[in-house]
Amino acid sequence: MSHTEQAPVVWSPSETMLRHSRMGEFSAWLEGQGYGPFADYHALHQWSIDDLETFWAKVWDYCGLVSHQPAERVLGKRDMPGAEWFPGMKLNFAANLLRLADGEHANHEAVVAYCETRPVLRRTYAELKADVGALEAFLTSKGIVSGDRVAGVVTNGYEAMVGMLAATSLGAIWSSASPDFGVGAILDRFSQIEPTALIAVNGYGYGGKVFARQDDFAELVAGLPSLKCVVSVAQLPDQAPISGALVTPWDQAIAAGAGQAPSFTPLDPDHPVYILYSSGTTGQPKCIVHGSAGLLVNHAKELMLHGDVGPEDRFLYFTTCGWMMWNWQASALMTGAAVITVDGSPGYPSLNSLWETVATEKVTHFGTSARFLAGCRKAELTPARDLDLKDLRVLFSTGSPLLPEDYDWVYEDGAPGVLLGSIAGGTDICGCFVGATPLLPVRRGEIQCRFLGVDAVPTATMASRLPMAGANWSVASRCPPCRSASGTTPTAPAIAAPTSKPSQVSGLMAISLSLPSTGEPSSTVAPMLP
């Protein structure tokens, strides 16, 4: 399509959504405090990048995030790289993800876990919080302290959530890999961070087959001399646990700490919570460290405002624990939504299985890959006709560009009526630059918008060499992204150091974007975050 042509609108927000989506209400809330007026999303976005500190402060307040001690200001230093976010604040990442685990929301479902090898598991927020406290107590009894690294070779399920929350509650740093990785690939990652605790499954199921890994993971344990303890998860109930003197079965670890509440240790805003990894295509995977406050407030913006996720919603993002979308999915707990996890093959027992789970669980927000949607189109699936998807409001797609014909399939045979949000970002920020908003129409083959607080622009050097539409554009941020203590580091001591430098997206990030018909980048692209 020529950049002078306008792609057709395939979805438009209703008046109710414009007014009563969380982003619509956020806009009205701001206007009530004297900001704006905001005639449309573009006006709101412009304000968010013009008044950066106020914007992020208002996101924090509106989304109900909590701290033990408030920040002295939002942005201490504006340098890129080297911006200092929320100086003086004390907070705990896990406390925010479990902020609705008490009171009237305690008995709402928090995690519903599907996999190929065990029955569906359902846990409430109260049960999740209790298990987090128990596992934290067990880890503490084994000598795990704030700043330690807790590694997980886990499936996308309940134990991964508990492990991450227990680690971040006590101030340890969570890092995970998928159990289908080879031992060498896992050691390439975890040997750099010198974990003191490992949570690992004894195998996994995929495509109707069982893959026992306890012997492989015993080899992994032997290759990590820094370990003080190992917790073995019975993902394969009929198989033996991982062997070794350091190993405790999951149920025993939980029983050992039963009755203990999470500590929710107050920490600095740049205290690391996650270590993710580069792909490793150009050598050993590089560690990417993400700090608590910036990651938290940015995920709140992305999930609550852009995604319109709230306490009564049911959120399913198909992912593994080796992909940053797992971390993004985990943050949906802060909204109070039920997080539906699915582990195994998306095509087993049929390509319709994920859609059937969406219907059965009355999912309101479903996230998947562009490749999966393309596969559904090519297989001529018709979930819109065959299944009851009336609860589904938002369909996220990421991982690669979503083709125009896949937009057609979604709105004809997949899930007509949903907001189709093609989102793009990266492991570097564990978040999004561009994606969806409930305040704008969806156009065929196009990403809707730059995200709030993200000043994304295509670089001139790339713009001179690439066509206007359907191309891979490099985008750069013109202001510091809200990303406390996030950076690449090759060694465990640097990871653990409380003075680790905040990283900013100061270079270029290549993502595939389809620019709007006017050729004006501001209406299709977007980078600017905490």
C-alpha cells in the first residue's frame, strides 16, 4: 500500500469505551486536575512526553501502586544513559503485584494453570500470597538473602509465579529459562549470574509427549556451584524428582514455610528484580537487568491503560518462561485480574485448543503471536462461529509483524468485535514501544499508536533507505525511558550491586512498523518509558 493511501478501519471504539475504558477515565481524571484538555489520544500522548515527570507520577497514583516511602521526585537525573528515577523511594515489587490479595479481592482467582501433564490448578489471591510467604520462608531458611539470584527452569504455570514473587519479596532477583532449553544453553545464562537457589521442574509435556529432564537438570545443578538449595517441581507427577543433596521437593518446601507471610522487604527503586537475556545469536547471551520501580510503573501503564486490564478481567498470554512476555504476563497480577497460564503446545490436541480455553475460562484478554494467528488463518479455523467468545474484548499479538490478511481473519472468522492490539517492544525494556489503545480505531495492517510516555521516532538514516510502509524501521527515544536500574552486565557481582546503573534505551531498536497514510511517524510509532 502506498503511504498516500489510508488503510481501512477494521474496528472503532464505542462511546462507552472512549469514556469508560481505563485510559478514557485516566484522561478525564487528569482533566479534572487541570491538565489538558485532551481532545483525543494524540493530545494525551503529546502531553505525556512534554510533561514527563508529571505523567509518570500520575500513572503511579492512578494505578494505585504502593511504596513504603514516597519518592522525593520522579526524575532525579535526566541524562541518557544514566537517568535516575524515583530517588528516595522505598518499595517492593512483589507487594505491588499482590496489592489486591487482601480484603474483598482475596478469594478471587489469581492463577488458573493449564498444562499437558497435570489437572487444571486454580488458586485464589489469598492462596497465592500464602504460598509466596511459605516459599520465601523456606528460601530464607536456606540462607537466601536480598541481592541473591534465584533461577527458575520452569514451565508457564503456578510454581513460576510463586517462585518469582517469593524471590522478589525478600529482595532476591528472579531469572528464568524454559525447560526445553538444553543444559548448555541454560548454563550459558545462569553461570553468569551465580544463582544461590534454583527452582526446576522434573520435565514437561509438549504435543502429547512427555520429556523427563531430571537427569539433565541434576547435571545443571552440578554445573552451578553457587547453589545453596534446589526446589524440584513435580511437573511430571509420575516421574522422580531431581536428585541431589541440595534438592527439596516443592510440596515439602511449601510445607516447611507454611504460615509465614511475605516480608515485602522495602528496597530502592533501582533494586533489580529480573535478569533477562539477549538471544545469544552473536555469542553468549548477555544479561539484561531490570529494576523494580521503572518496570512496575511501565507495566501498570501498558496493562491497565493501554490494555484496559482490571480486577474483573481474565488474562491469558501464551508464552514460556524464556520469553519476556512471561514477565509482562506476571505483572497482570497487579491489576487483580485472574491470570490464565497455558503450558504445552499451542497446537495440541488441535490448533483450536487455545481458543477453546479462551471460551471455557471466559477470557477477556488473550495474547499470542502473529505466527499463531497466521496459522489459524491458514488452517481456516472459525472460532467466532464455533465457540462462545463473547467475553473476549482484547486480542494481543506480538513476536513478529501481523500481516494485513491476519487482521482480516481476526475480524471475519477469529474474534470480531475485539480490539486487536499488535504490540512491539523488546527484552531490553521488558515492555512495549508501540501498540494498542482503546481510544483509537484499528486500521488494517497497522499498529495503532506510540505508547504514552514513549517518544518514538524513526531515525533519519533508516528513513532515507526504507520505503514508507511495511518496512523494518529503527526507532529511537528522544527522552529517557522510565527504566530504573536496567542494564546489561556480564558478571554476577555487577548484577547484585545496589549501585548498578540504570540503563536507558538510548540507541536504536529495530521493530517492524507500518506507517500511517500521511507518512507522519507520530501516529504509528512510539518510544518513551520510565
